[in-house]
Amino acid sequence: MKDYSTPEIPNSETDTKGQEAYRTIKDWIRSVPETLEEIKKNGNEEDLQNYQRQINMVLEKLENIVKDMEENKKV
């Protein structure tokens, strides 16, 4: 299994933007459990369902990105 905890040092503008996106996603993922708890305490069922849908959309997009990256490696 790959170690995603330490991203490579970027060597181009594209890599820099990719690393920035990676950090943003990582920060968002780390905030999910706390946000879920806050919604459960202070929100309603609709808020919770909307946030869970958002989580699923992000996960699907990440899976698509990984798939695209793997396909581009083969080329």
C-alpha cells in the first residue's frame, strides 16, 4: 500500500497546485468527524443527510482521480 502521508516535493507549477489541493482535501477529511458530531448535536436530519452526500461525492471524485492517475501512468 502506498504511503500518502508524505507527498513528494513539487517540481512544477502543476505539482504545486496538486500539492495544495492534496493539503486542502487532507484538512477537510480530518474535519469530517468533528463536523458530523456538530451537525448531530445542532443540526437536523436534512443537514446530516446533505453532509453525508457531500462526503460521498468527495470520495467518488477522489476514486475517479486515482483511477485517472493510474490510467495516465500506463500511457
